[in-house]
Amino acid sequence: MNVLTPETRAEIERQRDRYPQARSAVLPSLWAVQHQLGYLSPEGMAEVAELLWLTPSEVEAVASFYSMYFDRPGGRHHVLVCINVSCALRGADEIVSHLEGRLGCPSGGTTADGEFTWEQTVECLGACGGAPAMQVDHHFQENLTPERVDAILDEVRAAPASEPHGPSLWHRIAVRLRKAGR
Amino acid sequence: MAEYRLLTKDFGTDGLQTIDVYERCGGYEGLRKALRSLTPDEVVSEVKTSGVRGRGGAGFPTGMKWSFLPKDVHPRYLCVNADESEPGCFKDRALIDENPHQLIEGTLIAAYAIQAPIAFIYIRGEYHDQRLLLERCVEEARAAGYIGRGILGSDFSCDVIVHGGAGAYICGEETALIDSLEGLRGQPRLKPPFPAVKGLYGKPTVVNNVETLSNLPHIVLRGGAWFASVGTEKSTGTRLFCCSGHINRPGTYEVALGTPIRELLEEECRGVWKGRSLKAFQPGGGSMQVLLPEHLDLPLDMDVVAKAGSALGAGAMVFMDETTCMVDVSMRLVDFYQHESCGKCAPCREGTYFEADLMHRLERGELTTAELTTLSDICDNMNGKCFCPLGDTATWFVMSAYQAFHDEFEEHCGAGGCPVKRRNRELVPAAGGDRG
Ligand SMILES: Cc1cc2nc3c(=O)[nH]c(=O)nc-3n(C[C@H](O)[C@H](O)[C@H](O)COP(=O)(O)O)c2cc1C
Ligand code: FES
């Protein structure tokens, strides 16, 4: 029984055929699996191995090296807060403690309602000009204040399940923040 | 104004991310000129004349790098390094967000110069929206005949593949990038052989930074000699400096090389925030050594800044005001390197672990003065002894900060807390955080 949908499998095959060597498609394929399952399950990785003519352990060895792949299911949304220098100089610690209080779980945890998994990261996100900064579902949110964080989380929580990453959501957040003068 | 807009000249133009608007701004004329009137060797020689040096960190002359490719060995590959993960660095993101086609045009010019049939753009996983943008732009360029078979009626064919990373700073190192692109754990390879000789899939490969390549359309259109007339003799052209930290206007600013650092700080960044004074700054990103207010009059010139004991590196300027705790800053950077160490060599894998442990205890005021010597010893055992520069650079900021702020480090020993933060709280009793 495949755990990957025909669409995901087709995407992996499409990735495989883009490169001079099939193995180059490991990272894009793992992204496709995570997109479908929300994390990398052993079964999902085994299917990647089968489609790329590798062994499951070869795929797992690669997956475990990279910090953006999840090895367990998490919340519906993922929040990543930078605590590297430029963000720390402009108040990242305050954002972190605000998130911890507001979401009610420590970094790396998932909220009781399963909506958010959040973590702080020492990896600079490349948004130091808008520090302090975070990413919500891979999308940048910058110049954070506790009030802005609240507004963003509210809006993300209210988004329909069908469209967690949609551009219209980010647009709504931007409009809301502008209206609130934040 | 200190700004000199070359790569950023069209930034902010409505719709610049679409091919129509980019072409209306003169886009793809450089590629057209290269394909119609220059041989690949002539492009290489024009780039050599320009004197442009790599913007990814090491500052190696681009034209010279290309000429290391062995003659008549094919296929060759071009890798665009968009892994930008240096702490403090966000210029490549700006170049992609604001003008993605400029990068694609530069990529195609470089691919033509080195005769690469495929160019890979390796973009860090966190730049998810930027990857989607680039993928869309590549399709636009393909539809317009700039990518694919027989580009613009010439006999040059090239495909461009956008490849997303998945969270690993080390994949910015060129050989680790190649490993990652081959579908492996991204760990650096032994050099030599250099990628120019044996790189991606064992073939000759050039790795160039996003900003380096974004210069190419301008070099081809306006000539290498013109480009060399901007900047200083050995640091030609402009650079995008990513300015962050305790300043009034953070952001990326493009200035001609040779501009004094003070001008960048005062005119573009509008000075240090809250009327405070500058304590220290980092001129090249998290990897580079700390500089002091007395260095503000240095020109932004790669060799001059190197002589002062630091480097322009990837062009990230992090400014710190008088309230900054240098131990705290060092601790965060050490945490970063510990997290990002790929684990391949012992001095880096173990050394960053010890460094982080010591720095955390120092910041908490729990370290003894004797243990502070251990910190120096560990750094000594790492610097120059690691497999790749990641482990070396994991010591540079800490050691330079320890030297320049010796008393502050000592003061932390046995202090039972951070003495700098304690002082700050007494200075500003009411304010909790330190936001602008
Ligand atoms: C640990 C480490 C990380 C690096 N990260 C990057 C990076 O994110 N982007 C980049 O362009 N170069 C990075 N470099 C430098 C590359 O190895 C390489 O020199 C550069 O991409 C060459 O391009 P250039 O000559 O155009 O600068 C890094 C080097 C090291 C040692
Ligand atoms: S330090 Fe936080 S985004 Fe760079």
C-alpha cells in the first residue's frame, strides 16, 4: 500500500527526470512528501527510495541532515522565530517569551488544539533588515512586536484548512496590520 | 547620498518581477549582446577586465575562477549559490525578491561564457516564496526564448533548474552545495580537486554567488573597463551591504566600493538608534571579526578591511550600540556554528560544542577566570585546523571580541548573571525590552 498519493508520486517522478542523475531529486522529493504528509514518515521515505532507485537508508541519511524536514507530525501551522544576533539586538527574546506564553508550550512544542508548532532557531532567516523576524508556514513576517504577533496568529488560525499557505492569507494579514497601524 | 545604484537601479519598479517590465527596463539586452557579438572567451575576458570579485564571501576574482576550467572537458556546470545563510546577510534575498530576472540573465551570461548546458540555482529552503518566484521567472524566460535550445537563434543551449535546499548553512560552502545538489548530506569535500576541475557529477563546475552573477548584465552591456572605473582599484564595482542591528534605518544599501563605512552608517542607516553611541560592528556577517568605532573611517574595500583584522565577507554590517553585551552576541554566534557544524571533522564538531557550553556558562556568570583560558585554548585548537572554514570562522568573532572587550568577558566570570544586562536595567528601569 502506498502512503503517497498518485500526485505526490508523479511529482517525485517529474523531479527525478529534471536532473542528469536521479539522486539529485532527493531533496525536492522529500519536500513533496512533507507537503503531503506534514512530515517525513519512514513509509514516505521508503517510497522516495523506490522511485529514485535508492535504498531507504540512503534517503533517511539525507533527510536527517537537514533541519527543515520534520521527523514527526506537528501542528497545522509552523512558526519559526529567529534568535540570531540581528534579531536579538532588536528584541527577539521578547518575541520568544510572548509566543511561549501565548501558545502555552515551549519551543519545539505544539499547541493543545494542534494549530501551531513553534520553535526558536539560531539560524538567521535572512530577514535581519526587518528584525525581529519569523516565518509562518515559510512566509516572512518582519518588524515583529507582541501585538503584531497576536494579529498574525489570529489571522492564520482563522484561515480555512483548505488554504494554509495561500497568498490571499498573507495579503489579509498585511491589510489587517496596515489598518491597525502596526 | 552614499548610494550608487547599479544592481538596484530598477528596484521598486512596479512589476519588475515580470519579464515584460524587466525587458522594458533594458533587461536581457546584456544576454543578447553576449550571444550576438561576443564569443564565450570574449565574455570571460570582459569579466576579467571588470575586476569583479566574488560576492559570496571569499572575494575571489570571477573571471580568473572561470579560466581555471580545464580546456575541452565537457559537460561543465554552473551552480548559482543562493544559499545565503550567513548571519546578518539578506542581500541575495533582496536581489531575488526585487529583480529575479536580472539574476537569471546573469546566470545565462555566465553559463554562455563557460559553455554550461545546465545552470542550477541552489536556493536555501527558508527562501520558499523566493524559490517559487524564481521558478515562475525561469518559465517566463523559457517562453521568451532566453532559456532552452538555440537561445535567441544562436547555437548556445542552456537549461536552468531551481533547486531548493532544506535548512543547512554549510550548503553555502561550494563543495557542500555540490554534495547537497547530488542528493547527499551536504558536507564539504576535500580540495583539491577544486570544483573547477571536478565538481558536480565529477564534472568541471563553477559556483558563483547571486550578487556576483547579477553584475554580469551590466558588465557585458557597459564594458569591463567601465565597471572597473567604479569602486577602488582592487575592489571594483558596487556592493549591496545588508545593514542591521541598532540603527535607525536597517536595510540593504548599494554603494560603490571604497565608500567610507561612516557614510554608510550615517547617511543610509541614519546613524545609531535612540541617540546612543556605537560600541562595535561586524563588517562581513557572523563569521567575521568585530571592529570598533575607530574603524568607521575605513573605506569599504576588501583588502583594507582585511588589513584591519576583519573582512567584508558576504556584505553584512551588524551595528551594536553601547548597551550591547559582547558575551551575549558571541554566545549566539557560537550557538549558530554549533547548530550548523556538519559533523564531518572533529575539531569543529567537538570544538563548537565546548565553545557553546563555555559561552552559555559565561553569559550566566558561572564561569571561572581559569575556564576563560580554556575558551582560548579550544579556539586555538579549531582555528586553521578544521576541514572547512566553518569551524575556523566559529572562533573568529568570539576571539576578536574577547581581545577587544577583555574586561567585559572577565567581568562575567563568577558574576552570577550578565553584568551588562544588569547595568542596562539600572539605566532604563521602566523599559522591559529593547525595541525601537
Ligand atoms: C561555511 C561557508 C558558508 C558559505 N555560504 C555561502 C553562501 O551562503 N552564499 C555564497 O554565495 N557563498 C557562500 N560561501 C562561499 C562559497 O564557498 C563560494 O566561495 C562562493 O559561492 C563562490 O561564489 P563567488 O566567487 O561568486 O563569491 C560559503 C563558504 C563557507 C565556507
Ligand atoms: S538575525 Fe534574524 S533574520 Fe537574520
